[in-house]
Amino acid sequence: MPESFDVIVIGAGPGGYVCAIRAAQLGLKVACVERRETLGGTCLNVGCIPSKALLQSSENFEEARHKLADHGVVIEGSVRLDLERMQARKDEVVAANVKGVEFLFRKNKVTWLKGEGRIARPGVVAVNGEDYETKHIVIASGSESIPLPGVPVDEQRIVTSTGGLELGVVPKHLVVIGGGYIGLELGSVWRRLGAEVTVVEFLDRIVPGMDGEVGRMFERILTRQGFKFRLKTRVTGARVGNDGVTLTVEPAEGGAAEEIAADVVLLAIGRRPHVEGLGLDAAGVALDERGRVQVDAHYATNIPGIWAIGDAITGPMLAHKAEEEGVACAERIAGKAGHVNYEAIPGVVYTWPEVASVGRTEEQLKAAGVAYRSGKFPFTANGRARAMGDTDGFVKILADATNDRVLGAHIIGPDAGTLIAELALAIEFGASAEDVARTSHAHPSLNEAVKEAALAVDGRALHI
């Protein structure tokens, strides 16, 4: 007779494995189903972690070629790229992370059910032909790359982010379809390593959900770095030949078609929930018009005992968002008061400079009719940024005009992904811009730009 559990989580990505661990910490008997040979899902295996490893390595390569001489570090002779070793290091980083999740499962006594998971019926999960009874099922099945009609992915010449992390040769010309986080990060990797990079975006701007002012500066900086942008452009087809790929494009608003030749095409127009094959129809689990699992405010579906989190439900497809939902869902199952404040979920683009955001943008506040004040401080006036030689960008803080509460923060600049945490905490605790401004920040540090932006909300920045 197969073992029974209190909770079975389907999917061992950041949302699923964290949910399983938290449920086990709360005294529940937990299993997690994963079809991959390793735990960690897309993020650890073919997403967040390997891409950041390559971003770091490629940035080191670019610094050695172009930036270290400014610091008096002179490298005699040419700097040589060993792409094979760079890729091997990336794989080592991934292996260390996924083995870490295995250790955490053993430590917390979470059972790994290896194979394809399917909801046979409420209260029963089938894995490789075996039925496992459970009181609660959590769908944490993640997401997959959205296909584009006429652009057939082979993960060799036309690749998703998965293939884009595995290239064995630096392409002469990489065309990225989609101007979002994934495309710009991987485009940065291959540009630093020597590729010409062209980004084709259907809309009139890159990273469309980002604060407009930040987005415009981001585009200017990337253009200065060598990116080429084809905005308001639709991709209508792709032909793979012996020498590469020929893309057919046309203006988004209609017009004459033209062709773009590329060695490799990266398709990065977004991701969609991966819910096929989970037995949701048979179980009666409701989906919305975009194929996402419908849940209430506590991650419960319309079927008692079945829950869903992460990329499978509405909201930004971010690993840390899934983790927070995993914790909250596990706590709800255990009878506790799990909760996620979606206003305090940061988003980061790990290019260089980095771009980070939390809370609402100016455009969103204007659309909602919210009166606000804005404070901005440039990194050109920050001593640590000058010492580093990284002065592009600024910190912007948006605060309620009535009570000074921080409503949003947007940073483009060095280590923006780290700096944004302070402002996410401010939003989580309902802090005012004045609270941030009166907090002592170490000197000299990049964080002083955050303090100065908070001071600027009240028109009293000190160093500009």
C-alpha cells in the first residue's frame, strides 16, 4: 500500500520546495513530486541560477577587457575567453544549489516522489502509476516559455532561455525576440562575450511594466553598451538555414516586411503556466482565461484540499514571489495566518547596471489618481559609486503626498537588486520617506543614494 501524506506538493521549484519545507517545519508529513532528475525547478536548473552565473562571469570578462585599466590594473597581452570553462563553472554552481535542496529535504524529512505527478482525484496524487493519498495537494508546477507562431524552437539556432544558457560558441549576431527581463539579461551575457545583439520588441519600449523614466534611461544605457533595438516591430516568421536564421519582421502597426539575419535567435516573449497533464480538468480545478489556476486570497482553489502557488497562478512570475506564497500556503494549511504583501515584492533585472523596482510606478499612481511626491538622487553624486567607477543611474522614491508613506521605489544603478531590499522593507512596515531619510546610512556606501532620495522627497537632499 503506497504511503499517505498530509501534504503533497507537485513541483520542486522555488515555490514548491519552500512550501514543502515550511509544511514539514510545521509538523506535517510532506512529499514533493518532481519529474526532473534534480530538484529546484526551472529557476535553479535552467533559469535564475545559471543565468546569474553567466552574467557574473561575462561581467568579469568585460571588466578584464575594458574596465580594469582605469583602476591601474594592467593585463599584459589579450584577455582570452574560455567559454567551455565558463559553462562548466555555471554547471558547477547549479549542481551545488540543487544538491543543497536535496540536503534540505533530508534535513526536514520531506519525501521526494520522483516522476510525473497528476491529480487522480481530490485527495489522491498519481506518480508513475502509484497512487498516494493526501489531505492537501499544492500545485506548484511552474511555467514554460511562450511559443511564437512561425518561430519554431529547436534549442540550437532558435532557442528559449534554456538553450540560450547552453550555447557552445559565441554567436556573431544574436537576435532577441522580446524586450523583457530574460531577453535583456541573456542578451547582456552574449554581448559582453562578443556578440552583436539586436532586440526586437512589439511594444514601443523595453520592460513595459517598469517605471517609465527608469525604462528610458535603461534603454539609453544598453544602447551605449552596444545593444540595437527594433521597437514597435512584429516578428512574423523564421527560416533556419545552414548559416543561421532569417527572421521576417514588419512594423507592429502594419507596413512592409523585411528580413533580419542572425546566427542565433532567442525567443523570450514571456512565460505561461505549465498545467497540462496535471489532471486539473478531471479534478474540476478552475482555470482563468489565461490558463492560470484560480485561487482565493489564501491560495485555495475551488476544490477543497487543492491549493496553488507561484507561476501557476496570477501575479509576477518571480522565484521569490513563489517562495513567499509557498510559505503562506503551508502556514494556511497548518491553520496559521500566512499572508503575502504583493506591494512589497521587488523585481530585478540583473544586467549591469542593475534595475530594481518595488511598489507602484509613477504611471500607476497617476492612473489611480493618487497624489504623491517624488524624490530622486543620481549615482553621479554618490561617493562610493564614483570610487567604483559606476555612476550610471539613480534612486527614485515615491511617497504619498498626504502621509509620506513610501508607495514605490525604483533604482537603476550598481547593485540595485541589493539596494531595493531596504525599500521593500519600508513598504512592508508602512514606513514614510522621512523614516528612511532619518535612518543613518554608512559612508561611503551606495545605500546613501537611498537616503538622499528619501530626503529629496521633501526637497532637502544634501549632496546635490
